[in-house]
Amino acid sequence: MILTKVAFRYRRRDRSVIREIDAQLSPGDVVELSGVNGAGKSTLLRLLAGLLRPTSGTITGRPAIVGLAPDRFPAEQPFTVAAYLDHLARVCGGRWRPWAERLNMEHLLGVRLPELSKGSAHKVGLAQALMADPGLLLLDEPFAGLDTGTRGELPPIVAELSARGTIVVVSDHQGGLRDLPSLRHWTLTNGRLTETGDAAEAGEVAVEVIVPVGEVGGFLERVRAEGYQARLMSTEESR
């Protein structure tokens, strides 16, 4: 998935919220997205999801199935949790009950959506995002309001999805995924994206490897399985 000079503003005369972002995401990447309030994190997630179209620039290679858990789940709907998720499963496909068990939300299934606490509503949003086995999973402040047990379950879920090739991008100021190996760190500042990491402190270096096109997927899988960070480079980066 490639972002090329992506910019976005909500109205023609507004200043750009996102400014000429270039980035690349490979299968299995897990990205922690940080930035101050108003930096554009939620907007970038919506652009990645395809819910917003860039004002300029392009996003290509988006996986066919995208799961998005917003920071504020729209709970003002006249359904119980189970009825709501059943309806989505009929419309979009997938299974939500295994996720309900893992997210410790089985006791919520008969509760009406407007009666949910913020943390419980977050669980419904997570189950909704996960049910269809997404190739791209976008989570906006997923740890906010979660109980301790569910907070502990979320990083293993993300790690499992990454191992299956799902791209995961998480806007998170709580550092809930910091213990995951090969976690990428994106920071938005005034609409501009930078990638930071601990490579310098850890004594790591970047090594360019040329791989035949047909072998890229298997090569990345083997390298990541050994604990190394690996991503595809754009033509301009490799020059």
C-alpha cells in the first residue's frame, strides 16, 4: 500500500490537515501513529480506510477488506450489541462471536448500544473491525477506557493478525503496543509525517537487499519471522 504526496483539507479555503505524505505499508506491518490532538491522526486513518479521498496525491494498493475501529463508536442506535453485530455480519460477512469472547464482551451482548460505557462501546467497535478478517486494520485510540484484561488481549491479537499479513495502523498515545517487535513509529506534526525509531540507540543499521519480484512475499515473511524489521522501498527511496 503506497501513499504518494497525499494531502487533504476539508474545505477549499482551509489549510491542509494532511500535507504531502509519502509512505509505504507492506503486509504484516504494524504502525503506531502518534501526534498531539488536532495533528490529523483520525483524518489520516480515514484516508487510509478510503472513507476520505485525498485532496491531492494518491493511495494505491489498499487491501480489499478494511476494518476501522473509530475513537468514538456511534452508539446512538436502537439495537442490542448482539443484534447490531449480527446485522453487520449479514451485510459484510465474517464472524464476530469468537472476537466477542476474546475481547471479554460476552456479558454485553444483550445490552442496548446507547447504554454502553465508552470502554464497552470500544469493544463493539473492535469486534466490528475484526469480524471480516481485514487485510488492513485501523484502530483509533483502541486502549481508551478498556478494562485491564482486554488491554492485555489486544497486543496478542494485533501480533497474530500481523503474522497473517494484515497491515495494522494504530493511533495510540498510551503506548499499548510498544512491546511488539518490529513496531514502526509514525509521528504527525502539523500534517506532516515522519517515521522514527530506536535504531540508532540499538546500534542497528539499514541494509538494502535486492530481491526478485516473485520472491518478495516469501523473503519478507522469513526475515520478519527472525525478528528483523523489513519493508518494501519505493523506486525513489532505493535510488
